[in-house]
Amino acid sequence: MDQNIVDAIKKIESDIGKLSSAQKILLTTDGSITAILDILKGHVHIETLVQEFREADSDVAELLSIDKGDNVNYRVILMGPGEPLMHAVSYIPVKRLDNDFKDDLIKADIPIGRILKKHSIESRREIKKVYVEDMSDEMHDIFKVNSPMLTRTYNIIHNGEILIWIKETFPYSFFRD
Amino acid sequence: MDQNIVDAIKKIESDIGKLSSAQKILLTTDGSITAILDILKGHVHIETLVQEFREADSDVAELLSIDKGDNVNYRVILMGPGEPLMHAVSYIPVKRLDNDFKDDLIKADIPIGRILKKHSIESRREIKKVYVEDMSDEMHDIFKVNSPMLTRTYNIIHNGEILIWIKETFPYSFFRD
């Protein structure tokens, strides 16, 4: 585990309070979050809030190591077996997608972890940042609680390039045991 | 998550009792166990009990999809920041190892998850079995508790082939919170 990630977890605990084992793992693992939610909470589904293609602005181009103006898939989803447990935003450079993966991403509400598994895609995950966000009105409407949001960003790397940039966030009051 | 793994977790809970979230994740995740132990328990080290090259017998050949008599690396280790938390056995077909990976595997006590990360190896993990074993005298001497052992086997797949077969086991009395 990178020291800066260990330090980020310590900082969160000193800022907002102790984290459960499940929370620490959800914030730092390089494994599939879908698989973890499946086993802790029951088979998860996703609800797609936004699914569209966009031209990368300079921020997104930098995140993904692509050129400004390149086509990216932008997706915002909620995950959970019933009520939402997690909110996720992803950016995928379209030129790095093969067609089968692209079809699954666009046509159906399938979590990315399950798409990677279905296509037997070999990859590695590189955790970028782990931090706390204040709860926005939008998140309050989604999760129906008042709580700081535990948040992380990471890259899924495939063929030596960033295939997916993901930001995941969930309330501190979830996954407490 | 494969249904047979979900069912295996349910069977364990009905046989020996409720599992904690951390135990369920440790038994089913496709992420690095080293990274999880690092964040839950502090930076882990390994103690190598056995490290040797062997000819594959027919059972090992079948596990790894190689020919009987092929050269394999056999390693038995304990992992933990201090007292051992987990016992792991691994088989690696030598012909699928590149030299840098092989050097790290042989020369130093580095957990496999950390070797994969160091060399930026893209892979996927395929969980094979999750089950309970009775505690052997050897495990009792290592872990100093009386407890059933939570156990799993999985493959790390790289370039479409099994790079590593791993069996991990830890006492049910560990990772309870």
C-alpha cells in the first residue's frame, strides 16, 4: 500500500472519526468494488443517471492522458442491491475501448467490474486519492442521510494505458460494521 | 460475484457462524490481500517457510494447466505486520515467469501482491473455492489459537494463462471486527 494512501486514511480518521474495516477496504482496495458489494449486501444493480459521449476538456484530457477534444464516455451511476449504497462517476477514452466492451457499457446497466470480468480483461488499479467531501444537496437527495462522503479516485490500467478513471463516493454512515 | 462463491459463504456461515465483513471480503475479493492487510493491520511482512523449485506432479500440473514434470516454484509463507495473520501456499510455473519477477520471488521476502504492483503487471484473479478446514497441529503451532480455518484458492491469470495458484488460510477467530 502506498504510504500516501495510508496517510490519507489516517487523516480521515483524525478529521471525522474511526473507519470500519469495510470502509477502509472500500477506499483502498485494488479489487472489484462490485464484487465486494455483492458479497456484503447482496447482488448489486446499477441505476444509470448519465451516460453520454463528450469531448474531453483539458482537465479530463489530463486525467486520462489523452488529447483535448478526444471522445470520452462519461457515466454517472448509483450502485446497490436496493437503495443506493455508492455513487460513481467514470470517464473512458473511447479510442481505448474495444467494441464488445463499448456495447456493454452503453447498452445495459452493467457495473464496470462485471464487464471487465465478463470479457476476462487483465488490468491493474492505481488508487489516486482518498478523501472526505461535504455532502452536497444532490447526494443528500440520493442517500437520504446527513453524513460526510468518503471518496476516492482511481485508474483502471489496461495495456499500459488508462482505460477508466473512476470517482466513487459513499456516506460515512454506511458500511459501519 | 459467482453464485457458487456466494453459496460457499452462506454454507460457511450456516456451518460455523456469522462472518464479519472483513472476513467475507478476504475470502472473496479479486484484489490484493497484501494491500488489505496493510491498511487493516499495518505494513505486512512475510516469513518464508518453504521456497523451492519442484517438478509438477499430476495434481499440480492440472491446477496450473501445465505438463507433469514441468518446473514450478513452490512457496509457503506467513503474512502479518508482527504475529502471523495468514498462511499462504503458492505454485508458479517457472516457464511463465519473466526474470525480474523470478528474482523478486526467490531473493527476497516480498508478498506476491507487492511484486505484481512493483512490475505493473496486469492480471485478473479467479476465485476457485472458499471453504473451512479443521485446524491442523501445524496451524495451531503457527497461529496459537483453536479455531476453524477460513480458506480459499484462486488463480492469478496473466497473458491468458495461470501465472500463480494460491491457497490462503486464516483462523476464523481473526478479523472479527
